[in-house]
Amino acid sequence: MIDLDTLGNGKVEETESGQTIFIIDSYEKNPVVKPQNIGLTWYDNGELKIGAVFNGGAEYFEDRVILLPRCHRNYRKGKFFDEKLGLERDCLEDYTSEVWPLTSTDGINFSRFQNLAIRGDGTDHQDFVYGIEDIRIIKYENSYVLIGCGKTKPPFKGSNADRIAVYSTEDFVKTTYCGMVESFDSRNAVPFPTPVNGNLYTLLRFHPNIHIGLLKAGMDQLLNPAAHKDKWEEIYRKRNGNLLLKAGLYPHEKEKIGPGPQLIKTDRGWLLIYHAVGEIEIDVCKAYGLSRKIGRGYSVSAAILDMNDPRKVIRRTRKPIYIPSEPYELYGDGEYPVDVPAVVFPVGAFVQQNKILIYAGAADKYVILLSCGLESLVNYLWEHGKL
């Protein structure tokens, strides 16, 4: 059983410049999953190398937490020049991501679940063979849709490499591959858990923004994507008309944004937690105990979508609600080496007794646990997130 008393409720703070911000709490013993704890190590010329476990969807299932993080080992760290940004960035080379299901009875101490793995390396199909990443878990009626990013090219080796990959399961033991959406490049797809006034929607990231698409064939459009190629192509064709949230409005979102964990239904609308990439200002950084701004970082933001028409955004944070601020999220130290600095990437979330538990990737290396009161976050958005 999860001891919710050990998890914080979040807090509202005022920055030095007088901005009112919300800060989600970080579990005091983060990271909750480290690569060496689940066997993600190897030796290279006699030197111990530590792999990576991060960006896992999460769900509470049969009195335990199920986590589906992507796992890497036997890779090299490298750098590349991002021509769009005009700067050098960190990357990982020579790897193929697998997803290892993990389980925990307390939400904190995780172990591998029956030694299972979801692979996108050509073992089970040939749709994509360079890995599966960042699976979200969406409960739909009596089963679960697992929706991730299938890589059609080696990571960091070419554009137009990301495809929506869909799986389904009822018990997280037997997982069925349903196919991929082959018509366009996209990652971070997050379907709604239920139709809204008879319409089933999905969130999509068409770089650099968040879009919302109507699934005209309902759940079958996800579970049998190849049969609905025309409908997926229509969503892409009409993407300029289904823009939901636009990047670039705030410094921390100036590069790109993307949907995060599964949507959470509240009495005031659909709570959307999303990631943002951009410059995190010194005013916000100081509230986290940092002495300088983050020039380029991944942070966490939130919005509320209309209950009856989620194509309408009714509230949105102007400042991040969580930023990388610890060594295992930022630039690393002797205890916590990192692979990609200044990254917090929320992928899994669920509510227990009116408290949100968010599982996020940290520095493309670890899994961390964040928490806050559902009502506290929604109230903050309602008061301070008016558009």
C-alpha cells in the first residue's frame, strides 16, 4: 500500500519578483528507480558503465503500481549540433530502447515484473526496429492501451523517425501489439480515457505544439491503426485547425511542448500535465534554490481543458510547476551521473485519495516521483491560470 503521508501536497510560493507559482513536491528519497538497481550495467574495457531507466507510464493496478520505463544499456554518450537551435546538444548513440515493466506495492521500491520486456527491435514485428520509447498507460473500460513512440530510424540519426506505436493489455503480462500510425512523424500521443459527449479524442505533438485530434472510428482507430490510415491522414492534414496549445508563449516553453501523462478528469475540467522545453528564468530557479537560470531545460506545466469540449483550453500555467533542480535532474555529480542534463519529463500519473502521483524521467537516466494535492493544483490553475 502506498503511504500517501510520505508524499507532499505541493505548495504555492511567491518569487522575488512577486510572481505566484505552484511547486509540485519531489519525494525526499528520489530517484525511486536507478538503472543499477534493475541490472542495467555493463563493463567496457574493465570500467563499470551504468545504463538508463526513465520516462515510464504508470498506473495503479491490483493494489500495486505498474511502471513501464524505457531502458538502455550498451550505449555511448555523444554530442551533436542542433542546426535549428544553433547549439551543441547531448545525445546517446548505439542503443535500442526496450520497455521493462516494473512493479511496486508501495510506489517507491520497484522490481522487474516477471522479467517481461516490450521490444521494438524486429523481434515481434518489422514496423519499427530501432526501439520503443515513452509508453503512456491509458485505462479504457476493462483494458489498457499502451501508446508509445516507435523508432523507424536510429535515435539522433535522422528526422521523421518517430511513429505512434500502440499495444493493449488486460493484465500487463500478455501484451498485444496493435500496430503503428505510419502516416506522419509524432511522439507523445495521449488518448482520452473515455469519450466526451460521444467523441473520443487524442492529444498529439506535432512539433513544436500540442494538438487534439478526433478519433472518428473511436477506440478501433487506435487498436487497429492500419485499417484507419485515411482518418489518421485527415488528422494530420487538418493539424493547423486542431492546434490546442502553442509553444513559444513563455520562456520555458519557447522551443517546444508536448503532452505528458494520461489526462485526469476533475470537477472543473480535464487536467493536462505537459512538458515544456526552453529557458527557465532566474526568478523561478531561485524559488528552487538555484543561483542561476537554466539556459535550456525540460520542465513541467499544466492546463485545464473544458469538461464537455476538450478542444477548449480554459486555464494554463504561465510558469512551470516543476523544474530540474537536483543533481540527478540537472548536471549530475559523483553520486548521480546524468546522460542528458536539465531534464524532467512526466509520463505517468494517477490519483490516490485526491493526491496526484507523477512518475517522471530525470536527465534521461532515472525515474523520480512527484506529488501534489489534486484540488490544490486545480485551485491554483483556476486562480492564476486565466487566459
